[in-house]
Amino acid sequence: MKKKIFLLLVFFICNTFVFCKSYGWGEIKYAQTTTNVRENRNTNSRVVRQLQPREEVKVDFLRNNWYAIFEVEESKREEGRAFGYVYAPLLKQNPPLNFRNTYWGMSIAEVKKSENSKFEYVDTLDKEGFAYLGGSVRVSGIECGFNYTFANNKLARGRYTDTETYRDPNEYIDDYYKLKKYLISKYGEPIPPRRSEMVWKNERYRDNRKYWGRAIMEGHLIFGVKWENKNTEMWLILAGGNRYISLVNLYVSKELEHLLEKENRPMY
């Protein structure tokens, strides 16, 4: 009797496995950055399409470290139905993160579980539906504060703020370029600015580089660059005024940005 039960169990498991494999072949992978899909398995072949960050595809037929790429809904396991090929290391099991270890729309409780650093402040939901979590962390060797902003208990914005204290304000410009280099290594080149990365409101110090830090403190000069993908807009901004300087790396959810319109706190 035990032998019959065992055989029936093996039969059930095997048939279930075969059914699942025939129905759900391949793997789901995610593009981490804008990724070229090639006509053949080499970088010299024609680009037939580009995957956007967080875009999911079905992959199979791994050969020479290149995947054949299919629409997620593709039901037939035939390589001829692939729309192209992607170098395998460019695709990952999980979509790229939006800010730290989170995804847009996560609740306060979910973000608390995801964060490894200690929270130094927790501002619960106010009457307008906004809440804030924050602490300290080093980014590319720079001491920064991190902040999560929630609207209606949905994560809508993330921010790093340079908290270093310098006697020479030009050192904030050095931090700006250090962070910019770090962000380029993660996200690629920023969107080319319409005019210039440096915007002069008053050109009093423009021709004297050693006074550019003072120019920022007096509100005469702003540095800024922007990155963008399907879900997120991100800025690196160095600005100031009234003898104050702020260097901020800002991440904003495109989908949830409208929920922040009634917020009274400044972004930087």
C-alpha cells in the first residue's frame, strides 16, 4: 500500500512539473538600464530594439552568453519567434531599484523593513497625508542624509543631502563632481542640459573660479544635471542663497509625483 501511494505521489509530481514546464518555459528577466537588442548574438549586429530600465522580457536559448529575447506573453518555445538577442549579464532577475532598496509605491512599513541603516527621524502621516523617514549614510565617501517621502502611505520621493561641513564652499563643488561621477557609473550619462550644467543668475564671480563657492552661497550660481527612465526622474543639484549651500541628489516617482503637489516642505 505504501509503495502504491509513493508511486502515485511521484506520478503526480512529475506530471505537475511537466505541465508547468510546458506552460511556463523560459525565465523572466529585467533590463537594468537602456539595453540594446541585437539581430544576432554579437555586438556588431544591427540593433533591432532597445529595452527600457525595468522592462521585463522572457529569455531562453542561452548560447555564448547571449539570450534569445521574447515577449513575456509568448507561449511557443521556438527560437525563431524571438525578437532579438541580448548579452546575458545585462539582464537581471529583479528590476532595478528606484531609491536605495525600495520601489515606488511601497508603504512606510515596507520601507522600514528594507532599510539597513538606522532611522534618525520618523515623521508620521500628517493631515495632508505626508510622512518622512530619514537617517545618515555615506555616498561615494561623502556624509549624507537620506530621506524617504510618502504621500498617502506610498513612497513617492527619495533624497540624499550632503551634510559635510566645509570652511571652503568650493569643496561642495568637488562633492558635486564626485557624486556626478558616481551616478554616471550607475545610470550612464545624464540628459544633455538645454543650455548649460551651470546657470549664472549673476555673473559677478564668473571669471574667477576660486569664488564660485561664494557665488553659490549668494544665489548667483546653480549646478544641475538630470537623469530619467521609464519610472523615475533624478536630479543632482547644487544651489544656495543667503550664505547657505545645499547639494541634493533627488529621486522622484513619475507616477506618484502628482501626490506631492500639496506638500509644503522644500525639496532641497
